[in-house]
Amino acid sequence: MVSELLLQLALGAIAVVANALSAFAGGGAGLVQLPALILLGLPFASALATHKLASVALGVGAAGRHWRASSLDPRLSLIILLAGLPGVWLGASSVMALPDRYATAALGLLTLSLGVYSARRPELGKLDRVVSHNGQQQCIGIAVLFAIGVLNGSLSSGSGLFVTMWLVRWFGLSYPKAVAHTLILVGLAWNGTGALVLGFSDEIYWGWVPALIVGSLIGGYLGAHLSLKKGSQLVKRAFECLALVMGLSLLFRSL
């Protein structure tokens, strides 16, 4: 009984930390929370499904703070949903067919590159930029969001950071506004779709879900609050640090 209580407390604490970092920096909950669930004894598929369901609460917690600040662009939000959701469904449906080790190593290298790219461009994402795309550029933006959706559905770890960076680089958003779109749309819609697809395979470990959801709600709200209060520069630095740490961790995990 005592050991079960300690386990539930540990799950809640892991969820608070993972989701607060994710809500502040624009992604990364999967790298902290997903490996923790695996280390605590869940197989990969069950850990992924359980993490995705709990991560929906991250979107709920962040939404409660960002919607009060009117952070979302309706047109861009629709693009993110229409482009990403089919990719999430495809990735979640085919997750067991992926060579996990090599995919994880590639994801680690890509995540590292995000942090380095952002750090080498001091002005990137500090302010919103007016971006005018032609038809071909719009298709590129949609195609990349679809590809990130596949990544989100299959591996989870790091996909939020990719969405955040793509919204900054391609669509001209500042880091805080990009983080808001990532947390609400990826956290709620993308992760909810992935959890639904994986849930049909009976992989969710329901005994751990309540503690993870409570922790995700608290962490999501706290991280979103900090990202709105601290401004673009600190959010940018947090994004870069988390991308570097995540990239290195994924590379070590793939060895």
C-alpha cells in the first residue's frame, strides 16, 4: 500500500516537471515522461499510449492560461489541425513497425540541430514576423506539419519542439505565440488522436493515468503562465537548452 502511494506520488511529480518544462519551452514532455514510464516497468507501446493520454491534460492546462491571453491564430490553428492529424493517425497506426533504435538516433540528431540552429540566430522568434506565402510555400508548410504529425504519433519525444520551431521559422511566429499553438493544438488534438488510436489496442495502463493527468494539468498551467510572463528571450533560451538536452538524451538512448 505504501509502495503504491509512493509510486503514484512519483508519477505525479514526474508529470508536473515534464509538462511544466514542455509548456514553458514549447515541447519536450515526451522525453522526460515517456522514458520514465518505461523505466518504471511499462513496455514501449503501453508507455507511449499512457503518456499520450496523460499529455492531453497538458493541452488542457496550457489552454486554460493561453486562451485567457488570446494567443491563438484561428487560420494557422486550422492548418495545424488539418495537416497534422492525418499524420498522427498514420504514425500511431504504424508505430510498432518502426525500427525504434535508428529512428530514435535520427530524432536525437534532428533535435540537437534545432537547438543549435535557434542559438545561432539571436533574433529568431523574438517578435512576430509578417510572412506571405505563395501556393508552393503553403504546401511545404503543410507537408512538414504532416511529417511532424507522423513523428508525433509514432515516437512522441521531441515532436512538440519541431512544431514550435517550424511555426517560428516558416510561419513567422514569436516563440511565446508558437509555444501557445503547440501546447494547445498538439497537446489536445494531436496527442488526443494518438491516444485514441493506441487506446483501441488496449495499450493504456489505466492505473497510472489519474496521477499523470493531475500532474500534467498542474505542470501545463504553470509552464504556460511562466512563458507568458517571462517574454520571448527566456522562452527562446529554454527552447534551445531543452532541445540540446533532449537531442543528447535521445542519442544516448539509441546506443
